[in-house]
Amino acid sequence: MKLVTLAFALPFMAQAQMITRVNGTSLSGAHADSLARRVLEKYAVTGAQIAVVNDGKLVWSGAYGERRREPSLPFDNETVTWAASITKSVFSTYVMQLVEKGEFDLDLPIAKQLTKPLNEYPAYKETGAELVRDPRWPLVTPRMLLAHSSGLLNFAFLEPDKKMHLHSAPGTLFQYSGEGINLVQFAIEQRKGVSLDTLMQNAIFGPLGMTRAGMIYRSEFAPNVADRYGKDGNFLSQTKRYPARGAGSLMTSAEDLARFASGLLENRIISSTTRAAMLTPFLKISSVHQFPFAENEGVSHETEAVGLSYGVGWGVLTKTPFGPAFFKEGHGDGAQNYMICFERSKSCMVILTNSDNGEFAFRELLEGILGDTVTPWEWEGYTPSYIERARKP
């Protein structure tokens, strides 16, 4: 598959500018571009965007491959694609904005923030029926939900009875849950009487100039939106996400996520104090994998070495040679994405792809361009053996 690098028109683009890696070394934009093309072609990634932030500013980005294969159309820096679960962290940042304004309480149980029992709302009449009978349900807080520690599975449809259940005592165990994120969204929408796509457009995307971002598909995205492809290059789906879901509906470009990262690091979304509270570890993680293959996989030395924890909506690395870092991955059919930021240097890297092969390229891209050698690759699932095993039916 032929990969192409596209020209950029925006004045802040600096293809020739030097990138400062988190280890203090430098890399030219030309070398970053060459490395990206080689790695993406090596792993047959259909299309990708990469953006790098240094000192809170976008310093380099590249767009590669195809956003659509029939007819062949190239990715460029304004192509909109599906961010998948990176949405969770962007949404959580919006929640912290509400917390900062005194409009939302992370530690008041979610049941107390609703005007009636969860299963009396049409959206949760069936899925929430068993949950509200659990004596532990009144203990579940938004902080636990956003830190993936409420006890809920990822989604109710994964349960044998298709209903929500608590599988552990609230606040005690990391267990990834998109269902929990959507519960927080539901509570906020009920209180404000406004849909999440409008709320986040007004609070974050509009103020930061993120013109290629939205919690739902918009008609203005149509001329330049990425289709999604499987590991064999087979077409999977067009990218039109709706309704708005805090757990994963965000459509955006890598440059717009870089604008978001810049706004976060420069205290233009929330204050530094609120950001610190968001990234304060709520739960230490010692598991071997984020999505275990077995219940008792043991304890990971990899996660201990980097101080892996979870804060409010973000994975957190507390012990790295480059200072603390926060990250989020995005995983969906034909949408494999990653975002990591290092606070000391205000450096970030965003990778968005429209290919199931995208995850194979992450480690070489992150190490080669940003100098990120601390992402817990095995826990994240970014090792070839893990990816291949996870793909088996």
C-alpha cells in the first residue's frame, strides 16, 4: 500500500521544525516524517495522522495513507476520523470543568444526583433493573465511574442477561467500563437538559477552535471524513458517529486533539489545580493487562515500574524518567488510536488511524518520534503477541 505525506496550509504547521523528545534529544520534522512513513507502511496501516506538542504548542504533524480506498482519497491534516475511547478522557476533562465551576460533585453518589431511581428512566428501564437492587449501588460515585472502578463491566450487552451488574465492591478494583462513563453523561444531561454534543461544543471545541471535532457526525465533515478498514485492508464502515456518547463517539483530527492537549496543559480548559486533581491517582493498577485474558493473571512488574494508576478519566504514569504522564487509548473497529502527554515538558503525541493494524505501529512511532519508552506496552496491549491473541475469535 502506498503511503503519502500531504502538504499543510495552516500557518502554525512546521514540517521542518525540530521536535524535542521527552528524553531531551531532538528530531527533525523530516526525520519524523520518514520514520512515520516507514513504520506505517511496514504494518500496512491504511491511513493515519500524527501530531506532536512541545512546550504546550503544536510543533509537527503528518498525515499518511488513505482515508478512503474506493475511490482512493488521501488522509490530510483536516481529515475527521473516529477517536473511539479517547473520547472518555476528553469527556472527563469537561466533567472537571463542571466540578471547577461547582456544577457537579464527583463524590456524591450518582444515585443521589438523579431525581428518581435509575431504572425508572426509559433509557435504563431494562439494563438498570438489577443494578438498583444491589445494596452497593448507592455507594457508586462519579469519580469511581470515571476511574473505571465502580464494579461495572464495560457494557451491559456483555452481560449474559444484558443488564448492568456490579462485579466488585465500588472503588476497589480497576475494571474498564464504558457503561460507567455513559452513566456520568446521563446524570449531567438530566441536570442540564442539554445534549452532550452541544455542551462540549460550547465548553471545549468551540473555544479551542477545534473545527474538526464533534461528539456527533456533522454535515460539514462529509467532504473529508475517513472510512475504517480491517487488518487485511477490508472496508469495515463509514465514520458517522451518533448519538453523542461520553464513552466513545468523538470524531476529530489529530491536530484538533493537539489543540485540546495544548489547552489542557496551558490551563485554558481547567486550572492547573483542577488538572492536578483530575490526574491524582485514584486507584493503583498492578494487573498484567488492561483487558485480562484470565481472572488471575498475576501482578505486572511493568506497571509497577512506571507507577501505573488511574485518575479521573485518564491513565496516569507516576514514575517515569521524564516526569509524570497521562494517556488514553482508543480502540474500535478500524479505529486504533493513542494519546499521551508528559507534564514536565508539556509534550504530547497523538496518533489516530483508520486501520485495525494501527496498534502494531504504536510502539515504534512513540519511541522513535517522541522518545516515549515508558508506555506500559504489554498492559496496553501494544505487543504483537497480545494483538494477535486478542483478535482471535
